[in-house]
Amino acid sequence: MKSIEISNKCNLNVWVISDTHGYHGYLNVPENVDVLIHCGDATNYRDQYKNKVEFDNFVQWLKDKCNHIPVKLFTPGNHDSYIYYNQKEAKKILDEVGVDLVIDNHITVYGLKIFMSPYTPAFGDWVYQVDRGKTYKRYSHAIDDDVDVVINHGMPKGILDLTEDRYGKIEQVGDKGLLTRLKELENLKLFCGGHIHDYKNIKNSGVYVDGGVYYGNCACVKDAEFHKGIQFNGNLFKF
């Protein structure tokens, strides 16, 4: 896992992961981390009761393996059905292990103003989804102009968002409305998400830099190869 230096203003190590889908136990947890951010899909099952078992496992991992990390932030993804239907209870459980559940809201840590959201353009019968044509409107109202970091479960259009359509043709499936809003944010230093995994010979995980802004796809598993567990250990950023 490569450490990527954004600035030396705060001397912070920020580890960002996403889409662990129940395989978080296979992650190599760094020792020297100040902030852990999970961008969603810690779990996998659509059924909220089966998903609760996965959620409990995730919470235990946070308690056992990530207790040394001072700040831990989590926003759900489209697979995190237990949280979607039981948000108040889930927040309480996460609070008990020192994790802030942040859904469509801002949080400031070590002087960094961070916005976090689980919502992605609708695809299939999952949770935390919104009509693709309405995403810009919701983000233009939800994300403050002076934000430093944006975390979303999904990726913006055209950035680390490749997959195959039903005919095997490569397409970009990120969120155009999200991209438009991100381009308006003058203070933005970092965007991270996931949702769109690596697949076959397509590599989305990693970091892309554009206009001085770092974009990270932090998805840790690979489509059609979940049985192989974690194949990417997230991105480590240094502020």
C-alpha cells in the first residue's frame, strides 16, 4: 500500500477503504493511521437480517483490529441493508466502538471538513439509491462549498469507473451529477469512493489526480472473484 502525500499541513495519515463485502478480516491494517474512512459496502446480503450478521462481524473487526486508530468514519453503501432499515440502532452500535456513522452530512476532523454520502445512481434493487438524473440537484444542496474532502460510496463519471456492459463493451458508469458538483468545489483536496470494483483486466482501484485534486477508488474486492477475498488494501493519504 503506497502512501500518497497531499500536503504536510496536518501531518495526518488517512487510510481509506471501501467495498470489503465481509472480507475486512483479510485487510492488512496499517499501524500508523490517524483516520480510517470506510466508503461503504462493509456487508453483502440484500436481506437485512442476514446482513445484520455481517454487520456484527464488521463491528467486531473494528473493535479488535482498528482500536488503535483515533478517528474512524463510515458511510454505508448500497449493500449495507441492515443500516438502511435500522439506522438509529446501527449508529448506536458503531458509536460504542468509536466509529462515526456519517450519512449525507459533514464532519470536521483535525481541521479537515469532510462530507460523506452513501447514495449512488439507481441500479438494481438495492438501498441508498437515487435517480441518476437527480444527483446533481441533491449534491448541490447537500455539499458545502468550503469542503476539503468528499467521500461517496460511488465514483464520479469518467474517473476510475470502468466496467463491462451486457455485451462486453467497456463503459464508464460513474455519477455525472456528482462530478459536476465536485468540479465546483474550490477547496477540494480529496475525493474517495468505491462501488465500481476491479473486474477481469479492468483496474479501477488506486488514485487519479486531476487539477490538483486526488481521486481514490478504494474498493477492496474484485468482481466475480469475491471468493479470493481482499485484492486491494485501500489508499493511504498523507495530509
